[in-house]
Amino acid sequence: MPFPAFAADEPSLPGLMQKNITGRDLKLGRVLAVNAKYTRYYITYYSGELKISGIMNVPKGRGPFPVLILNHGYINPKVYTNGRGLKREQDYLARRGYVVIHPDYRDYADSDHDADTEAGFRLGFVEDAIAAVLAVRASPLTYFNKEAIGMLGHSMGGGVVINVLVTRPDLVKAAVLFAPVSADYRDNFTRWLWRRKGNPGVAERVIALYGSPEANPEFWSRLSAINYLDKIQAPILIQHGAADRSVPLAWSQRLDLALKNAGKEVSFFQYPGEPHEFALAWPSVMARTVKFFDRYLKP
């Protein structure tokens, strides 16, 4: 069957580029933990009309502090709990003088529900990450350095970050990707959505609406950040374990090469024997992460 050309309401990165995304009403909730270096808060903010829950670690001291938005990888929403996914990174970065905000995304923890998350290719998560930055900028809280905001994403969250970078090029100053999913959405669809259990019919619904990657390649190209890397402005650090069984190392290798070919500022480190979450190399991964963010976010 024939498929229509690009439509404004079609899920796509060009559509997201044109969309009016809003972020507001960042509110501190209860104190979750206190230690000598930082205070951990439950937070909420609005991404459009959806309330998004999350956590925020605020360093002790005068401030203002640079801000990092951390984007977690895929965890089944049925078992996910507030702030889960990058807890050791949240702690590490807050102890080194960063306000750390970790959104739960829509459909996770206490966030509002979005019925179109899966068939919308999780672009709503990209909106929530963008909205987190906008909510920081609109906040009256004085400990934010609103001119020094970066992003980090792991796995699916790495895909969220690369989509942020191509759709809102001037939003953040620097970005770190840990074992990111593919910047070509065809890879992600083939690897996970076809095989995924517990959510029957999503792949079939997607193909019925938009066609398969073979039948409607233009649609899938518009979902893929690999085709829009020319828009990126922020420097990028990619880190990936060579023994990763969840996300192929080759995807990061391909992204690194494509970014270099596009003339972008990118550094890439791969770690022999390291799995998806990193293990023995984690201290080196984090030391490089902080050195990178310090370079761009701390004058």
C-alpha cells in the first residue's frame, strides 16, 4: 500500500524540531536523603501538560552549580521506581559539584501516562528531557547555573540525548553517551520491538500505520538521528563496553565515525571486556565523564 509523504502529525525528528515543547513548574518535594556532600529531593515538573516525576541531587555550598540531566535506559515501567537507573552516577556527579536531575519520563514512577509512548517511538521521552532543561531555566531556584547545562544518557537514554542534540542543538553545552542505542532507528526496531514480549501488537500497529523499514524507508529515515548529525552543536563523549551484549559496540563505532565525518567534536572510548553497565572500568568511565563536563561546564 502507498504511504503518505511527511505529515506534521507524523512521529519524526523534523516534526519534533518544529514542535513547541514547554517545560515548567519544577517543584521540590520531600527530602529523600542527606549526606555531607548533597541533598537528594523528590521533584516534579511539567513536560507540556504531563507531570513528570524524578529526583534531584543538590550539592552543599554556595553555588550556583552546573546542571546535568541524566536520562536512564529502558527498565520495565512495572518494576521501575522513582530515580532508578543511574543511581551510582547520580551520586558520583553530585559529589563533584553538579546539580543532578534524573527525570523518570512519562509512564514511569509517578509521572503521568501517555497512551502513545510505544507507537510514538518514545519521542515523548525526548520531549521530557528537553522540558527538564526548560523547567530549570524557568525556575526561581538560585543554585542553578542556567548557562552551564549538560546531558548524560545510558542505552535508551543515550538515544534520548542524541535526539535532543539534533532537535534542539543549542539546548545543552555538552553531552555524554554511555552505550547508546542506535542513531538509526531501523536497528532499534529490528532488535527490540519485533521481539519484545509483554507488549503484543505494537510492532504490527507501527507497520500498519507507517510501513516497515523496507516498505517506507523515508519514514524510518525521519526517525533516525544519524541523518541529522549536521545540526549538532554540542561536543559529545561516547563510552561503550566492548563486551556489551545489550547494545552492539558497532552502533557507537558507526555513530563516532558519522559525527567525525560531519565535522563534529566527538571523543570515543571503548573498554575491552566491559558489559553494558560497565564493571571494572566504571571508575575510569566516570573520571573521563567528569573531566569532559568540567571542561565545558565549569569556567
